[in-house]
Amino acid sequence: GETEKVNTHIITLTRFLTEEQAKFPEATGDFTLLCHALQFAFKSIAYYIRRATLVNLTGLAGSSNITGDDQKKLDVISNDLFIEAMRSCGKVALLVSEEEDEVIFFSDAKGARYAVACDPIDGSSNLDAGVSVGTIFGIHKLPEGSTGTKEDILKPGAELLASGFTMYGASTQLVLTMKGATVNGFTLDNGVGEFILTHPDMRLPRSRAIYSVNEGNSLYWNDQTNNYFNSLKQAQADGKPYSSRYIGSMVADAYRTLLYGGVFAYPADKKSPKGKLRILYECAPMAQVFENAGGQAVDSQMRRMLDVAPEHIHDRAGIFMGSWDEMEKVKGFFK
Ligand code: AHG
Ligand code: MN
Ligand code: MN
Ligand code: MN
């Protein structure tokens, strides 16, 4: 009968986190609490994005951030929501955000042991068109004895305790991973207000003939970059060229790449010699997700992205990431 079709074996994010925590007898529950605050921030941001057109939240805020981007109203609101969630959970000592010039220290959070980096809205140029955007985050654990300094977050991604991103698309998706662990995908069920585990142990397909890059920048690319992308437009072993897919929101292009495979790139070029995407809250968290899902991520010098440590909090890097075999092909062109 119909009732047999209803799935009652549901793993919510809350349950997932509780069960993960139980695997570590020494865990204090602080990280779990931090994740609860994170998921509240995601739900709030998703809610405002969905209502933006109705409540006059489209358009520019009239300011720009330190990396030179014009801030949208929703960049500012989402940043405030994210910061307040991190402050109020009491477990975060310091925070770096794309929308904040300097590191924010939560000095009231006594005994807080985590440092968080975030891109409150990734893809914000797409907001007013209703195209998918998301939030990217990376979480570091403070070294023993530290009460939180800028150095505690100027770390290579390889040291990230956890990272992930959301995508506010046709549905709200959350992708979460921890150091050396699997990647798990959750879908927000608006009816019950919970993230539900829908994509356990996400693994990138080994290869897929899809490339994702802002090809309008090819004028500024070096020869290696042009040669690589041109090669994808030639007949491959099956006689067909690659398909091109570029949304212009890294979270959405990354999410598709995780599920379907392929390669996503924002190479360094003559216009942006250090690349466009920022290491702490764009490149490193994505690289951890992609590696833990069986893919690869490198910078424009073909260095493992997770080994790149920024000097300053808003430093950038070129990035290539995707399926294992596609990345081997990329590296072949840059030898
Ligand atoms: P953000 O909206 O957080 O500033 O990030 C924008 C990023 C990223 O989402 C996307 O991959 C890329 O910028 C798109 O850049 P172009 O418009 O230059 O293609
Ligand atoms: Mn921006
Ligand atoms: Mn971004
Ligand atoms: Mn952003």
C-alpha cells in the first residue's frame, strides 16, 4: 500500500552530527554546536534569498568589499546573519569573511576553539536573476593554548578540520566534509525545516567530458591554458568534443561537477595574475571537498591547492578542480 512508500528512516543533519560525535569519545560537543549555528545561518540566508524580490532585497548595497566587488544587499545581510550565528554560538574565536576587511575576533567567546572562514554569498552577481548562489565555509581548530590570532587561520587547506558549501538552488543543498573523511550531501526539507542526508558518501565520477570556465577571459589566458581548453573542443576518442557549462556561481558549478564530473577552472590570467577566487573561503574549502570526494584541485602552478597557504586573509589563487582523470589531463598540459 501507499504507506509502505513513505521513508521514515530519515537521517537529519542533527542526527548525523550526533552520530559522528559519538565516534569520538573525547569530543566535547563544541564542533556539533558550531554546526548547529552554521545550519541556522544557512536556513536564514536561504529564506531571505527566496523572498528577495518580494521584500525589496535585490540590487546593490552601494558599497564595495576589500577585494573590489560591489556588494549586493544580500551580500551584506547574509554576512550579518552568518557573523551573528558564529558569534552567538560561543564556539568561534575568530572569523574571516569576504565581506569584512579584517579578521573579526569574538572576545566574549571564552574557551572558543575554532576559527571560521566564509563566503556568505558566492555568485552574488547572479542573485537578481534568481540563479543559484551559495555559502562557502572552512573551519580550523585553534592550536592548543591559542586564544585565537590571525595566524590561526592563515593556514593551508590541508589543515582544515571541516569545510563545505551550500547551494540555494531549486532546493537548498548542503555539502559537508571533515579532514580525511567522506563528503556528504544534505537537502533542506522546507516542510520540517531540517537538512536531510540525501547524498551519502559523494564520489566524483573519474571522468566526464564537461568543462566549466569563463571563456570570455581567454584573451587574457597564457598559452598552456588556451591549449588545454582548445584541446577539449577537438574530437575526443568517441569522436565528440567536450560540453561547456558555466553558471558563474562557483558553488553551482562545483555542485554539478561533484555530481556529474568534469572540470571547473578559474585560471590566473593577465588581468588577474594571482587568480580571482580567494584561497581561505573559496579555493581551500572546495579543494577539501573535491579531494575527499576522490577528485583533485590545484592552483595555476599545478600545486596541490590544499598546500597553498595565504599570506593575507583575502589572498587569491588560480584554480583547476574536478574529476581525477580530467585533472591528470590538465596537469599534462601544464608540465
Ligand atoms: P562572489 O560572488 O562570492 O564574489 O564570488 C564570485 C566568484 C564565483 O562565484 C564565480 O565562480 C566567479 O566569481 C565568477 O566570476 P566571473 O563573473 O568573472 O566569471
Ligand atoms: Mn563578491
Ligand atoms: Mn565567492
Ligand atoms: Mn561572496
